[in-house]
Amino acid sequence: MIPRKQFYQKNLNSLILEVFDSLTVNINEIYAAKILGVDLHKSCVVCDILLKSNDVGSTIKRVENMKVDVAPDLVHTAE
């Protein structure tokens, strides 16, 4: 579900298509969150998670079975 406010963002549509391009996608495990202070143009898809490009950088080498919930001023990870 794309929020109405973001429906016409073509960059968001390409990120969503990138997620669904994988054959092993379980749509129940796809979460997207806009990080405060970051616009959609600086975002990318990493293992079904929408992250700020600068935060990802080259520091993430491998992620398996990770679920992340992002809320304002709160980042909660669960395995």
C-alpha cells in the first residue's frame, strides 16, 4: 500500500518494483518507512528494507533473516 501523499513519487515506485523483482519475496515481510530528515530520492532497497543510502554505505556486507521496524526516534530489530 502506497500512502496517498507518496503515490505520485516515481522514485518510490521504482523501489517497490525492485523489491518485487525478487522471486523469493513474501509480501507479509515487506516494510517501508521514511526515516526522518531523509527524502525518497536518497533511499534504496536492502533485503526488503527501505534505508537511507548514506546510512547503508559500504558498511552492510550481509544480512540474513533480519526484520527491522523503524519509528520516529526508535529503531527496533528482531531476529
